[in-house]
Amino acid sequence: MSIADSNPFVDPIHTVEDGTYVEGSTLAVGRSASLTLATDSMIVLGAPLELRISENGLMLTENIDEDFTKRETSNCCGLLPDKAKTTQVVPFFNILWAELSDFDITVQYAKPASNNQVRVATINYIVEKPQRSYATSWVSKLLDRAYGESQRKKRIKVLINPFGGKGSAQKWFLRDIEPIFAAARCEMDVERTLHQGHAVEIAEKLDIEAYDVVAACSGDGLPHEVFNGLGKKPDAVAALSKVAVVQLPCGTGNAMSWNLNGTDSTSIAALCIVKGLRTPLDLTSITQGNNRSLSFLSQSVGIIADVDLGTEHLRWMGSARFTYGFLVRLLRKTVYPCDLAVKVEIPTKAKIIEHYCREVTSHDTTLPRRESADLKAAGLPPLVHGSINSPLPSSFTPVPAHNIGNFYAGNMALMAPGLNFFPATLPSDGFLDLVTIDGDISRIDAIRSFLAVDNGNFFDMPHVGYRKISGYRITPLGKDGGYISIDGERVPFEEFQAEVHKGLGCTLSKTGRYYEAEGVVPKSSAS
């Protein structure tokens, strides 16, 4: 029987018939321990030594990590007591850094502290002098496996909104985020925003050659400001394409992190950013009056905007305020009449599913190349369809909307935990996903629609209109003082026009291709 057959923690890909590991995968350390590179994890056989701070200074102590450990406590016959052996399995995704010093090897990794939190932990072993050359090569292979195509030692401009959410962003950064970035050898430049719009000013002045990432410790408002600040630069296209904008979830609304990282945990999001892959992101130009701004998340008129902006006084409820506000307004059967014209690209749900499957199964993870002329062009890309002040584009089709209850255009799937309004969205397919629902449907259907968002049946409901579009113009009618939400931010209640720019922005995601949300078909089925 081979090692692979008898020990489930040994990866059979890296073993041969006589039970020895393939050359290059296993490093013998300490007196009787080893580190092995398996398919998707590092296997630590034998209790490792961990650097700890004691009253007498730094000391090496035996560490048994219960989260990644399997114990074997009997000898080969199972009769006589034997000293406990331990096997730790540390996923490559959790490996933050590894290095070889004069006498030992140190591996730092993100250790689960709870179901929703990780902490930096350190494995340390003495490496004998004859092993050093081989150990150097082994460390290099470990880092290659741990980072793959992700950039190492990212240069991160960290923006902290001390007023967002519950005002805990500063504390969460110091406790949960900074240690992970430091362990991964990321360079950090930290700045606190002082007022609304400050992140726009910071991003507009940002040296794009000095940073790889702008990370917002905030809700969704700060990333919105960062995109718009980069969009104000003279070299806006180059800036938006080069600098990845990400969110460290420290606000009330953390949709960006849910979509790109699959979590609202600050520490896990920090790990995801360390390992994140550069991902092109569609951005949408919004023209209203004489102003032009960028949207990365969503635009809404109707019940969703009412819920988002009309429940600001209920922020103490956290994400539950959205559920409460939605149910209250839903029971009123409110309609939000408007004039609407849309540039439809994919009109039917069946065609949308085909498009989604085709995009998800594509293995092209390269960022779109932009012509040098585009990168050198001044400001944002020109508007193909003009602005709100231009005549209505002939390619826009009028859509009946005088009894609309919900107009919702999204570039990301999840708008809050469990609220997957746009299951067919993709980061850079060049389209917005548009959801429209009449406001005069029965209350039973309205409640079913709300529940279907959570259980994954929303897309299939017959009264839910779902299209992929590349632009639209909407003019609210009647109601004064209503709400329009752009990325969760309130804008004047007046007509505006939207136009999508394919892959104009850049962010970091776990896959580089799609969001961390259930799609219109399971991704495993699509592939």
C-alpha cells in the first residue's frame, strides 16, 4: 500500500509507488518533520515550531494548529502508546509569505480564528546547512503555488473612512487588515478621508505609477468616489485601467466585497486582496444636467432606490434595513412612472443564459489590451450615444414604463448579503443587466419576487423583466422629491442617461472572470 492510500493528507499526485515524494516537493526540516507541496496545499508533517513573543523575548515553541491538523496517536500495531504525530494542511490560498534566513525557514499564513475570521500565524523550522540550497528552491516553488498569477508584494494605497458604517473602520484596519498585508509583504500608504468627496480628490491626484491597488476601508461609497477621482485625471483611461480599486468591507453596504471576495469579513477580504487577480470591470457613464460621473455597481429608480436611500435613518439595523424597507413599500403597491428608452443587446432570458455560459466557460483571463492612443487620450472615453442633453439616440428603443414599480440596472450580482438581483452579471461583458417589474402586480407576487431573490428563483419569475443593455435614458415623471440611487449615492430626481464602457475599470477578484455569487446556471454546470 502506498502512502497515498494509507494517509488521506498525502496528495497522490506527488507520490510514487514506493511511497517516496517526487523530488522537489518535500523539504525535510527540524529533527523529524517535513514540509510537502501537494496539489492545492502545503502539508506539514510533525509539530512545527512557531515564533512567539514571551516575557524573555522571541522564542521557538512547538505549535499544533487544530484548524489544519490531523493527529495520529497509535503506533503501527495500534497496541502500544506512541508520541502524537500531527499533520497540518495549509491551503496555498492561505499562504502569505515564506522566506529562508540564516538558520531557519519561516512560513506565514492566514489561520482560521473562526468561521468568518483569519489571523496571521507563523510556522518556523530550523534548516540544516546542507539543505539550504534545496530549501531556497523549495521556498520559491511554494510562493509560485501560493500566488499563481496574482501579483506579489502589491503596493496598496489604503483609504479609511472613519465615519462609515458603525465608525469602526480604523479599528478593523489595525486589527484585521494591516497584519495580513504586512505578512504578505505588501507596501501600504494609509490615509484617512476627512469629508464626503475627499476620496475623489485623493484619487484625482494619485500617482498611478506608485500604486497597484487603491483599497477602500468603507462601504460602497468610497470605491464610487475613487473611480470618479481616477476618472477626473487627464490620463483617466490609463489610470482606470492600471489601478485596481477594491473594497475592505467596513461599511453598512459592502456589495463590492460580497461580489468580488464572497465575504464581508475584513480579514478574509484582506486575504482575498492579497491573492486577488486583476480583473477588468465595466464602468457606466452617467450624464445628468451638465455633469458626467462613473458608476461601478448599480443605478435604481423606484422601490429599490426608495429602500436604499429612504431608510438612511435605519442604518442602525445594518443590512436588515433593506428587508424592512422593501416589505413596507411593497405592501403599498407604489408605482414610479417614467419615460424609458433602452439600447437592448440581449433581449431574452434564454439568450442571456447562453451568453452567461459562454462567458463563464471562457478561460481567457487576460486584461483587454487598449491601444496606446486610447491610453494617451485626454479624459474619459467619448460618449458614443451623446449625453442627456443630446437628442434621444435612434438606437434606443422606448419601453412602456408608466406603471413601473422597479427599475434596477446592475453591474454586479449581489446588492446586499443574499440579495442576488442580477445573477447573469459578469465583470466585463460590456453590458448592464436591467431588471424591470411593474408596480401594480399583486402583493402575493411582489412578496414571492422578494423571497425569490434569496432562494435563486428571481430570474425565472415570469413578471420579472430581465435584459442585457448597453445604455438607456430614463425620465422620472410626476413624483417630486423621489429617489434615484447611483451606487447607493443619492443624485437629483431628474432625467439621466447611461452608457456602458467595456472593461474601462480594474479591480481584483478571486477568479479574474466572474463574481462570487450564484449565476443563472451553476458555474460547474456551465463549464
